[in-house]
Amino acid sequence: MEIAFAYTTGKKIFLLNDFPDQPYIHDEIHAMEPVVLNGNLSLII
């Protein structure tokens, strides 16, 4: 729910790790165009 709120309010979305393996979750999150950090927090700055 939080990720959907961030998306609708135009906030940039970050994922600490890669997309989950569940296809239905992957498609929904991918549509919101998040930045995948893969554990690298320096990409936020």
C-alpha cells in the first residue's frame, strides 16, 4: 500500500533489493518504475 501511495503522489520509489520472484508482485512493482539499489545505498544520493 505504501508504494502505491508514493507512486500516486509522484515520489521516487527505491527498492533495497531486486524484484521479488512472485510474478503478480513483479508486474505491479515494475509498472511503478522503481530504482533498484541492490543493497547499494549510495545510489540514493
